[in-house]
Amino acid sequence: MKRSLNNSAGFTLVELLSSLMIIALIGAVIASVSAALSNAQSHSDTLTEIIQSGRSGTMQLGAKLRKAKLITAASTNEMALWGNDANNDKQINVDEIMLIQYVPNKQIVERWQITFPDTLPPILRKILNKPQQLSNLTSIDNVRKLLSRPIYLRYLSKKTLITDVLDFRILANPTPPMTRLVLMRLTVGKDKQRITITNAVRLRADMTSSVIMENGQYSLQSNQSPTAGSGSNNNDDNDDDSPNPPFRRPPRRPWLPPIRPF
């Protein structure tokens, strides 16, 4: 008895080719979606890193401004600071001066500061780290020239604070060196991905009260004027130093019975 082969199960060539085409299309769609998701994730990670770098740099600038004694000079995207009074001598020494500036061609915000090594002999340190007049620090160009002198070049430290900076703006109110409030606006990003960060900082340890104007130039008071009444022999001080009179209790009134009306 012969078997009939016409009813045997199987796929035709057309069906196999159609199945392969459908599988290839599904694979192409999955690969395209995966590439798009990976690209979006990469852009998101890059933007997150840029935002974190911008915020971190803004926080560092804010911390330096809060501790600063004076903002000696400022422009639209640069400022010079008297960072701290390390010697507590109320004088602006070279290693206490900082220059914050925006470098557009590198898209960075950097800090310039003279840093003397600990191994530097004290006599040489004293010669190099001499006090500067405030009147010579009220210009950004003067501060840059001071820090770029040949005798200081080997000690000049340039530190990048923020990267991928598209724009950096500074608004000081009032004008330096009387500034106590600084508004900073920072734009960071790459290509079309960008974000603007705004921060307002107030100087907490400023010495603007010691700034005076002499012959049309700003300077620092060398000696603080004594407060009223300190170190003087006036009548009030004599009265305060005199012994207090003994306390006397007032005499007690005799007790009387209450009077009732008739």
C-alpha cells in the first residue's frame, strides 16, 4: 500500500522567506530603539555631570566669597578678592589675593593665586609676600600684572574651578571695594544642552568698614579709632567706679484697721 505524500505537514519557501523578513524587521526595530535609548542615556549622563560640575564650582566660589575680606575689583566676568587675613595684620599680602576669571576659549572658570611652599625660607617669604596697597588692587589688569610678575610666576597656581562654561556673569553691588553682595550667573553645557545657575552670595567677614577714601584713592585704615568712652576718664566712668551706697529698706507704715461706713 502506497502512502500519500501530498498531505504531509511543512512550510513552503514563500512562508520561510516571509518569516525571515519579519524577524529581520523586528530585529532592526529593536536595535534602533536600543541605540536611541543608549544615546539618550549618554546625553542625560553628560548633562548630569555638567550640572554637577557647575553646581560644585558655584558652591566653591560661594564659599570663597563668604570668607573673603574684600572684593577689590570686578568686571562683567572677572573679580579680584582679598581672600583672607592669614597673618591677622589687617594688610593685603600677595598670597592672600585671588583672581577669579572666565576663559572663553577654554570654556572654564579658573582661579589665580600665589602659593608659597612651606620649604621657602622665612626671610625670602617675607620679602616676596609684602603687603600691597588697596589703591593698586582696584583694577583687574593691575591684579593680573601683579600675579604675573616674573618673581611670582614659579609660585603662581592656576586652578580650574568649573568646566564646560558657556557664559559667566558677575554683578557686584555696590561697586568694589565697597561690595558686600555678589550675584553670579553661570551657563554650562554642550551643544544644545545647557543650563543656567544663579547664585547670590553675601560677604560675612568683610572689612568694608575699614575702607576709606584718601586723595581720590581707596585705602585701608591703619589704626582703628577707639570707641566712644573707652580709655577716657569722664564723670560717667568715675561714677561707675565709685562704690554703690548701701541699700536701705524704707520704713514700714503702721497697720490701721479698715474703716467701715456707717
